[in-house]
Amino acid sequence: MTSRQAGRRLMHARARRRSAQSVRSGARKSEPLTAKDLRLMLRLVACGVIFVALVAAKLLLPARMADFNQQLSAAMERNMDVQAVFSAVGRAFSREEGSGVAEVYEAVFHPQAEATQTGATLPEADLPEKMTTQTPKLQDGAALDLLRSFRAVPETSAPTPETEAQSASNLAYVLYSQENLPEGVSMEQAILGFDYCAPVVGTLSSDFGYREHPTEGEERFHYGVDLAADVGTEVRCFADGTVTAVGDSSSYGRYCVVAHEGGYSTLYAHCSRITASSGTAVNRGQKIAEVGETGMATGPHLHFELQREGSYLNPVYYVSAL
Amino acid sequence: MFPPCRIRVSGGFVLLAGWFVLANGWEPLVTVLGAAAVHEWGHWVLLRMLGAEVTGFRLSVLGAVLETDSGRLSYGGELAAVLAGPAANLLSALALTAVAKGRWPAAVGANLILCAFNLLPIRPLDGGRALYLLTAWLAGPAAGETAARWAGTVTAAALAALIGGVIWTTGGSLWLLPALAAGLYWSAGPWFSGTHA
């Protein structure tokens, strides 16, 4: 409605202007359009075509357009801080003023965190440096998106081949930088320095990293891996060590913690029962528990965590899942 | 004492300023407009000194333009008037540095960037006009025209490539797209528009 009104108003204005012109130039009514009128008409037609095309695209491809809109606004948000650019150039210049050629050279060729290139070059030349401060945020978002997209695969289809899970975890390893991880989480693949074995030979049903919580429904960090197996499947100890805790919690269900050498410890949760008792020494491969679905679980599986001196590591590198 | 001076502000400029405020806040807008005012003031002062009359002032998306009856100016005079804008920016940057001792780095930076940007040898900008005037003065208008065209095309194409590269490598920064479009337009412009505007 409004666009049509605007169009009519424009037409009206044009008509008025034309009539004014023709009056000025001697009322020649049959004369073809002047160059100015033609330009105005072309502009109006171009605007109309763009408007109609956009509306048509929005109506015909709503999902595509919503996606495009999101991408576009994400790209638009990656803006530069104009004031910061000005300030950096100004500071570089001021520093230049107070001192000799050496410092000028340093400001231009060895830019520090603040000092961008001086205004002597193109104004655009000092922009890329500003960009680099923006990129971590960018990678963060992209990493999360990618993670979200691949995470759906192991959750929906239960029998995931090992290669896929492995490639997913490798991807996670590549995508995560230290900045966007929660506190106390490391994506490094540590060399353990002792022999170990998989506690359960089962399907990797949930990976280490951000995921939509199966019962709470929100995005949370998953501090271990879930290995799906039947109830009663024996849980074998990851490596030689001592059982430091056996317990029952509302979220972990029945669980036990085993301390290993080198500051490592492992946690086995959602068990149907724990067969080892606290304080006892256990060997690698020894049965310590049985798989269950106690605590906050949506199916029988072992939730397995690996810690090194209080920081969480990704256990997927040491668990040969099916 | 002063001749009547018509001031025109285009809708595009208002839109651009509005967007700039939305995206960056008031402070940078004031900084930029301040630097632009210094720039135009430089042109204006020299034009007055040379006795030319400023007949109008236009603010558009592409920047501020002083309209003058430059027909009466000599090559040297016009060259001086053209270069007075960037010179005013440079002087104000120096003065601000000397007086404020680095208290307003943003204003200094804005002046320097405006100075450098306007010295690009692309025709609507001061650098391009200065190049034309200098070459025309020394070797005749035809040579000036050729020099200005080639310098403008090459610089604008290089600028567009640089901006395109920045957009490509950062994977976004769509705010640079208008600059890219302007670069492409400037590089192709002189060959389409015939002699010159």
C-alpha cells in the first residue's frame, strides 16, 4: 500500500515537474521525454524491479531468504571500529612527531598491538589489522555452527561408524581454539604415558564438546563421551590406579572415579552398579562397574570423563568406539 | 561582503550520516565532519585569497564539494586551491598534536586519513584534480587529461582490488562494499563519461 502510494506520489511529482518544465520551455506537450525524465523513469523502474524481485524471493524461498538474511546480518556485524582506526593513526602520528626516524620506522614496519600503519599510506591499509581483532569472534561462531551441524549425526543414528565419529572428533579438535572453550577444558590430545584400554566397547552416542542437552534442551558443554551399550555390559578400568570415589548422584547416577598415575583420573557414570569399592587398587581392564542408565540418562550408556589435574580432556582419542 | 552561497545537502548524505551514527555512534561522526570541515575551510580560505567566489556548497554521499567560478583562476591558483584542503588537514593534525599532546588521537587520525584519501590521484578527489592541473599546466590540457585518466583508472582499480581482497580474506566486512563499488566506478568512470565532468 505504502509503496504504491509513494509510487503515485513520485509519478505525481514527476508529472508536476514535467509540466513546470514544459511551461517554462513553451508548453510543448507532444515532445518525447527529456533525458532527465528518462533517467528518473529508469530509476523508478529499477527500484520497482528490485522491490518486486525481493518480495518474490521472500515469498517463494522463505527458508533460503531467512538463511541469506542471517548470513548478511552476520557479515554486516563484522564492522570496524572507526574511532579506533582514527585513534591508532593519530597516536602513530603523535609518536612520530615527538621522536626520530627510528621510531617512525618502527611504527610503520613493526606495528605493535596498537600502532597501525600511519596515514601516509592508503586509509584502507590500516583496516586489515583491525580485522584481526574481530576474527576470533568470527571463528568462534563458525566453529559452533559447524559443531552443531555435525553433532546431529551421531545422535539421531545410533550405529555410527567409528570413522565418522573419529573424523567428527578430529574436526572438533581443529575447530576449538582455547578461547571458546569453558574453563578447565583442554582440547589437546595428551600423551598419557601409561597403558590404557577402552572401558566399554560400544557406540559413541555423544561426543565431547558443546551439544544440546538431551533432557534440558539447551546448549551445554559435554565434558565426556557417551558410549552406548546394553545394561549390564561390564565397564573395565581405563588404566591401573586407585578407586577414589564411588557414589550416586542425581545427574551422574551411580558413578565411580579412578585416579591414575601422572595426575590423570577417569569417571564412569550412569552405571547400573559399581563392583569396585572405594580405596581399592584396580588394574587396567579389570571390571569395576556395569553399564546402566541411572541418573540423568535417556538410554543405557557409559558416560566417560578423563581429567588431568582438574582439567577436562577429550577422552575420544583413547576410546576405540564401534 | 560575502556573496550568496547556496548550500545543498543531498538525501543520500543524510542517509549515510544516519547509518554511520547507528553503526558507530555520534563521536566518530563529529570527528569525521570536523575533519571534513577543516578540509573545506582550507579550500574556501585559499579561494577567497585568490579572489574567486564560492557560489555553492554541496554535501552528497561522495563528500563535500565547493562550487566556484574557477574559470578565472590560473592553473597555479587552482592547483593551490585544490591542494589547500589536504594541506589544511595536515596542518590541523600537526597543530592538534602540538597543542593537545596526543589527547585527541582520533581527531588527528581523522585529519590524516582524510588528507591521504583526498590525495589519491582519482579525479573527483583533490589528488586527481591536482594531477590534472599540474600536467595540464606543464604539458597542456590534453596531456593532463590523459595523465589524470590513466592515474585515476590504475589507482582506483588497485584500490578496488585491495578492498576486494580485504573483503575476501576477512569473509565479511560488507561495509566495504560501497567502497569497492566506488573504486570500480572510479576506475571505469572516466572512460564512459567522455571528456570530463
